[in-house]
Amino acid sequence: MSYLLKIIRKSEQITSLWSGGKTTQLAIYPEDGDYAKRDFKWRISTADVEVDESLFTHLPGIQRIIMILDGEMSLQHKGKHHVHLKPFEQDRFDGGWTTRSIGRVTDFNLMLAEGCEGDLSTIHINNGIHHEVLDNGESTKRSEAFYCFKGTSKMSIDKKETFVLEQGDIVIVHIDHSCNNLDIKLSNHNDSTATIIKVSIFC
């Protein structure tokens, strides 16, 4: 098989507290990676910011991408740039920067260690099918994640596997070098509008 598939249901995810609220780890790679020890190549999480202002954890050597899921937030990177984010807008920055946030939000986080690159995008599915063809022609390893933020989505891969993502579930697809034209289809399920956050990672 040219890919490996892992579905992580909402009930399997671990939520912990931090100084500004709570955070849920959706996925980490490698799977035995340890965020507390900063021992990982990449990590995907969500966070509920429950205070008006907070100072981000200092993470030197980690590239961060944050997307707002609910609410609005201003990010102030000391000596760098400032940005105000609304739902599904995102900011990319160095985890070693001194970063302060203003605003109570739910956000989506991608952390990337040195040697990895990544992107976030949003897929809104009303009626019909969202279709993607993934091709790993690069020498690096590629992983794609699909997080069901709202609604319920039916997903099929290469017409071989079909499953349903409930709200809060995430699926990770690891693609090896021999994978060409991996066919992925997403559709809304039970006539509900679905919102999917797509994560593309290259390491």
C-alpha cells in the first residue's frame, strides 16, 4: 500500500490545561513523540484561549501556524509583526519569538520542527463532493491531515476505504515515495454543512 491511514476519534484525544485555558492534542509525529520534551517532528492541536491576554509558550526552533476557528485574536510578535485574525485566517511565526495574544478564541495549531514545512487550508462542504488528487513526487515524506471542525463528513480514499468523520475527529494520511495520484473525496454527511481543516506537511 502506498499510504498509511490513521483515524483519531475525538474520544481518543487528550485535553490538558495551560495558563490561558485548555488545549487538545489532535496528533503528533512520530506517535511516541513528547510535546513536553519538545521531542517531535510535527504536532497538531486546538486550544481554547479563555483569558483576555496571554503570553505564548516559548518554543525556539519550532515554526508555528495558527488558524482561528471561533472568535477574533490579535497576535503581537515583539520586534516583528502584529496581526488581527478572524475565523479561518492564519498567521505563521517562529515559536522562539515573544508573542502575546489578545482575545478569547478557539484556534487550530500546527507546530513544525526544523526540517519540516507545512500549510493549513479550509474546506467548506455544502452539497456535492470536494475532490483532491495527492501526488508525492518529492523526496521528502508527505502527510495530509483532515480535521472535522463542524458537521459530519464522508471521506473515501482511492475508492478502497470509506469512513465518516464526526465533529472533532481527525484523519492522518502518510504518503510514501511510491504514491502517485492518491484520490481523496470528501462530502457532507446527513445533509449537514461540514467544515474541514486540511493540513499538509512535508518532512
